[in-house]
Amino acid sequence: MNAPAELPAPTARATQKAAHEANKLEKRLLRLTGQAIAEYNMIEAGDRVMVCVSGGKDSYGLLDVLLRLRERAPISFDIIAVNLDQKQPGFPADVLPAYLTALGVPFHIETQDTYSIVTRVIAEGKTMCSLCSRLRRGILYRVASELGATKIALGHHRDDIVATFFLNMFHGGKLKGMPPKLVSDDGRHVVIRPLAYVKEADLARYAQVKRFPIIPCNLCGSQDNLQRQEVRKMLAEWDRRHPGRVQTISSSLTRVVPSHLMDTTLFGFRGLVATGVADADGDIGFDETPCSVPESAVEVIRFADGD
Ligand code: SF4
């Protein structure tokens, strides 16, 4: 009998390359999530972290990455996965229990028919998301209390945070994003977003690599929020024309300079006096745009400044 034929070289190389890329992707997800957890002190020893799993790519990724990080964490903490079955038509109620059981992670499925409430209260054709998410939030807070969870982990990522920042600016008139860690609006829970530094494209790719059993998110039949869609399109276009722009915006949210904004509650503009001390980060308000000055121009500027 002939020996089995070897895979043609290009296919073997392609497989190797895919494995290498998947490995890099996993390392990046673990590194960025670990970094966010550490920088915001999201998880402490003895925490019981309730991970909200909707069946979408982001929450599957969150659970998977947290379980991996826990294996190598120097502290011990518990993870419990929670899914809210909102009784949307066609919701495959068996998918998550089967997945979570196979994963060996403790879980709780909360069944609450918010779908009927939302469809009854909201007129046909109007977006239902706002009421739906408010109801969901309240239920998840209650479940967190019942389960004794000390942290509630959500799967929002870098791109959600940047989009929310612009939505609040454009439609709410506020410089306000989606914080990586906050106290819930009922004041009783700490909510964390460990994927705050992770880009959505990485989570989409990770979901493919890991073959997560994705549950479609449009079962309710609601239209995606149009304003959010628009902002997402705007960001995608910016990033296409200027690669890395979304990452720059995300980083800028971690480096806020209140003295160069206009909020009198954040900076004491009224009591501001000259210090007599030069400050390289001081006002550049007369410059056209905040850009770096070429070395050759520095002498000219010194001369003009009278140095
Ligand atoms: S898409 Fe549907 S399930 Fe999701 S928040 Fe909107 S109404 Fe609720």
C-alpha cells in the first residue's frame, strides 16, 4: 500500500501561518485584557465575577479570556457566567447551557420575558433597544445580588467605548465615554469592562478561530440604533483613510488634560494666575494646529520668544 500523500506545501504553509496568527491573536487578547484589569484594578482576590454572556462574539470572547487569565493569575477569584433569556422568538435556549456545561464553568440562566413587555410598550417600527437594555440591566443587577457577585463583567470593547464617546458628544453634548470600571446606577455593584483595550476586529476573528456557537443578535427584530450605526461608519471610514486613528482616539481617552478643555468644574480657570515658570505643555493656542515642530524651526522660535 502506498504511503499517504503529504499535504501540498502551500496548504501546509497556510495552515502553519493560520496557527501562528491565531496564537498571536490569543496572546494579544490576553495581554490587553490583563493590562486593563491591572490598570483599573478590576479584579481583586476573592472576587466573584459575574460574566454576562449574551451569545454574541464579544461576551464569548470575554468569558474565554477571563478563564484563561484566571489560570495564570497570582490571585484567586471565582467566575460565574450568566445569560438572560429574554424570550425573543427563535432564541435557541439550549445553545448556551450546552456550551457552558462543556466548558465546565458554573453558570446561571435567568429567564425573563422582557420581549413581550418591550413589544407591548414600544410602538411598531420604533427602536426597542433603549427600554430593552434598561430592563436587562435591572434584571442583571438583581441576579448579581442573588448570586453574591462582587463584580459584573461586560463584553464591551475598545470600539464600543470610542463610538459611545462620539455618540455622547454628538447627541448628548458631553465629553463622556463608557468607563472600563464604574459603580452601577443603583449604586450597589461594580461593573467592569475587561475588553476595554481590545479592538472589535480581534474579537470577531477570535470567535471564528474558537468556533463559538454564536447566537444571532437580531432575533428581536429591532433595528440597530441608527445613530450608533452612523458613528460606527464614520469611525470605520476614518480608520480606513488614516489607519490607527481609532486606536489614537482610544488612547487619548486615557490622557485627558482638563486645563486644555473648558469645564470650569474640572479646572480652576477662575483662580488661574501666572506662575512665572515655563511649562512645555502650556498654551499653544496661537499655533495653527497642535503638531510637532521640526528641529530646524526651534532656533527661530527661541529667537522670536526672545530666549
Ligand atoms: S437589539 Fe433587541 S435584544 Fe438587543 S437591545 Fe435591542 S431590542 Fe434588546
